[in-house]
Amino acid sequence: MTRSLSHLAVALALALGACAGDVEGRPSPPPEGDRFPLTLTDDESVEATLQAEPARIVTFAPSHTEIVFSLGLGDRLVGVSGAFDDFPPEARDIQSVGGAGGVEPNVEQVVALDPDVLLTAFIGGEWKERLREVGVPVFTTLAASFEDTLADIDTVGTLLGAEEAAAAVTDDMRAEADAVGSAVTTSEPVSCFLDLSDLFTVGPGSLEFDLLERAGCAPITAAADDAYPQWSLEQLVEDDPDVYLVSEGIPVERVIRQPGIRDLSAVRAGRVVEVDADLISRPGPRVAQGIAELAGVLHGEAAAA
């Protein structure tokens, strides 16, 4: 769940900055034959060079799997990280390359698939160097906000030769998020707490925290000094949020029966709501939908005004 606040430096986009722009000033893509070879720097400040538009792609993060499909390139995916690569449904049929424990890929399996590039959202890892040594470019993106997510999708689109498709995806995402933002500005922010599990939650510097704020929430964890802290029960009771959000898969009934939690205002008012974690924890094309769903929980009909 670790993220980074860094933004990508896209050399190609900078080189084209003087060209005539299209939607919202985004530079026009270069002619088809001028896109590759292409070198981009990822969020770990590592360069990846692709000699030609990639025809075989491996993703090692469900968010990247979703991005590749959203760009219309799902038929180029030859490997994914594992069982969590479940959207769209076609992703379930793609070969898993997850190694033991699922925290890193099986390098031998990846190499056997002969990919042109591997996309990941995992920080560090000796396995990345092993792949690079045998000629597999590895590209890492780490999004800590909605804006980071948009930038990463545009960059992945550039890397895969699908700039226009990426622009269409991010333009739609921004429009949906802006519409939600305009709707919730008419209401006061609602104090909320997001329980990921056992009072682990989100603080400033996490994608989920940014989405909560965009949805019209005033997270009680705003003073946290960690992006993913564990909140104390005593502090939770003192903060007494108006809405208690529970990550999907955690039994709500079990949560609200716990001493202290069962006396919260949110519990007494019946405002304990399960949220689809995939929509707010995967920095991909569905995070705008996540903002809309959070806003609906927090503000009801006002969010759709």
C-alpha cells in the first residue's frame, strides 16, 4: 500500500511542448513513426527505454492491469500479478506471474513470457534489477493522489504508444471528479473515518485520503504523521466521526459490536458503510468512480446535484 508523492518527468512530452496543443493544452502526439525508440523516467528515477511499441506487456499491480485494459490494450497483456487482477473480468484469464507470497513476481516466469515491458506499483525490489539485466524494461509508478493517478495513466499511455487513448481516459476521469467536487461544495464536509482493518486507516500522503477529501469528507485522521497509521480506539472515540467507512470484506456487524466503537455517533445513527476498496485503493481508471461513490455515502442526493 505504499505510495510516492513524486511526479513523472516525461521527456517526450517536454520535447513536444512547443507543438500545437489539443484538449486542455495537452501536446499533440508525435507522428506514429516518431514515437519510438522512447526513454521515460519512472517514479523511482529509473529510466526505461523501449525500442518499439510494446506488443507483449506484463503488469505486476492490479491498477496497471486496469490501466492497460482502459487503453484498449488488454489483448497485449501476457502476464499479471495474480488473483487480485480481477477487473475487467477478462483479466482473470491471463497467466499469473506472482511468486511466493505475492510480493514479487516469479522472474523466470516473466522472462519466459518474453515481455517488452513490465509495469509495477511496487517500491524497490532486487527482482527489478534481475529483469533489467536480462533485457526486460521495468517501469514503476507510485500514485499518492488523484492528480498523480491521472499523470501516471497519461505516462503509461505514452510508454505503450497509446497517448490519445490515455488522454480520453484521464479527461473523462477529471470531468467526473470535477462534477462531484462541484456538487459537494454546496454541503459542509462530513467528518469520517476509514477502517482498512483493525483501525489501520489513511492519513495525508495516501491516495485514499485525497479521494476522501475530494468526496467531501473531513477525515478525522488529518493530523496523522503517516500515510497509513493505526488509529487508537481512544482517539477514535474522542474524534467521534459522523460516518464510519469500512473497507470491503470486513464484517460490519463485527466492527460495530466492539466496545467503544458501538457507542460512536456514526454507529448510533446507522452511518457505518462498507466501501469498495478497489475503487479507492487502486490508482487506476476507476478512482473517479470511487470519489463519486464516497460522495454518495457522505452527502446522499446532494452529491448528485
